Amino acid sequence: MVLALACAPLLAIAAPARKRLGILSVEDGPATKESYADVLKALVARGFEEGKRLELLVRFEAEDGRTTDDRARDIVAWRPDAILTQGTIATAAARRATRTIPIVTTVADPVGAGFAESIRRPGGNITGLSQGIAETSAKAMELLKLIIPGLRRIALLDREEPQARLIASYREKAAREVGLEPVMVASNSPEEMTAVLRDLRARKIEAAFWGLAPGHPGKIAHDAVRARVPLVTSVESFVEAGMLASLGHSELDYGPRTATVIEQVFRGANPAELPFQYPERFRFVLNRRTAEMLGIAVRPELLLRADRVIDF
């Protein structure tokens, strides 16, 4: 008993301190919440469970008149050990709020967006994962030409905002490099995008790439089939919703890889010295049912090349 009492203070002192993680997002849809949940699940596997060794402050965008910058300042005032973001807008807001608290993010191009001096040595308070947008854009345009022989013009559908324009510029360059004529189409209205899809064939545009454009993926996929427009994206779940195909980085390891970076930061690693990680692999997913509805005969070699073929 004496020994137990003597050891009790030592055990209390040895108990690891809780780490604080702020999460900042400009979206609060199911896919976004699921991706953050994957990170938290991976952190639990590393010993960082909310309420035990981890405290969370989550700020998702909402229609209450407050800006992403307001939410970023909320998180910084809470004094977290790290801030987790996705995308250029949230990451830029977090950086405007702090240049000292480590920010772990996933963005299309860390260097092009100005978040890192280089992939190998970011040089500031931001590190994380790069989506490899240049590589995925090039591969996506090559696949489009294989799926749709004779393709000449492609619409690049995006939001009217800086992040979308930056990403679309990579796709525009990739399209031109494989001999396609890209047509940029930007809007912040789902209704306008639906009208755009109906008009593409009249403009002699034979396919479209769905980037950060507004609208529910399932409805947009349905509208695209009705308009006879093959719609390609970088998001696998959108192909499940009915779009023709996707080519993007694998989302299967996003949670564990992001959690690994966060754990390194929690243990004292300097984000300025932590290289951004590139995707370990890319996934090509094809919806064969959508192809049939569009009258596209997919060649057997493409079916063999696909990581996943959806038939429902």
C-alpha cells in the first residue's frame, strides 16, 4: 500500500499531456466530414483519442454571416498544437490567422498556392499532403481521349473563385498538351451549371471535367446523361453517383497519412522541415452503366486498366 501511494504522484506526472487539434473547413457536407473522421480514427490508432490525449475544436462553414477568417481566428485564439485544413481557401485563412501554429493540410499544389517554398522543404508553418494536381490532370486528359475516341473539345467546369481557377489552370494546360481544346466554364450557381450542361452539345463540346463546380453530384450526373455529355471528375464517389469516370489520388490512405503528419507535429517536428507528401498511387474508376447510357463502347483494355468498374 505504501509503495502504491508513493508511486501514485509519479504516475500522475507521467501521464501524457493532451494535445489540441483545431479543424477548419469551408464545407460541411458528408464527404468532407467523412474525410476528417478518417483522420481522427487514424489518430485514435496512434493513441490520440478525443477526451483522453486529444482535444478538438471544429469550425465548419455555416450560413451565419461569419467568414472562414473569423473561424480561423477562433481556432487560433484557442491556442491549438496544430490546425487541420483541406483545400486552398481554408488553408489560406488559417495562415492569415497564424504564422506560428503548425497547419497540416491537403492541397492541390502547395508551391503554386504559395504555401511552401518547395515540396521537400516547406519553409513555413504549413505541411501535409499534395494532391499532385499536375500529374492527375495529365493522366485524366490522356484517359479521356482513350475513352472517347475523336474527342476534340472539353469543358472545364469550376466555381468562380481563386482556388478553382488555380486548379483549372493545370487541367487547361494538360488538355492542350494532349491536343484537346479546353473551354473554361465558371459559376457559383447549381442551376446555372445545369443549364450549361444542356448547352454544351450545341457549342460542339463533347465532354466535360467536373472540378469544383457547384451542385449535388447525383443530380449533376443525371443532368449530364440527359444532355449526352460524358462527365469526368477527380472524385471517386462522384462516379458512384453516376458520373462517367474519375482519375485522382487514392483517398483510401488519406486518414492514416494525414494522422502521421499530425502526430509528428504533436511530437515536436518543425513543419518547415517536414516535406509535403505526394499521393502514393492514383485510381482510375469507370462507371460502365453510365457509359452504356451515353452510348460509349468502352474498350476491353480500358476495363482491365481500371482500378474499379461500377456496374450498378
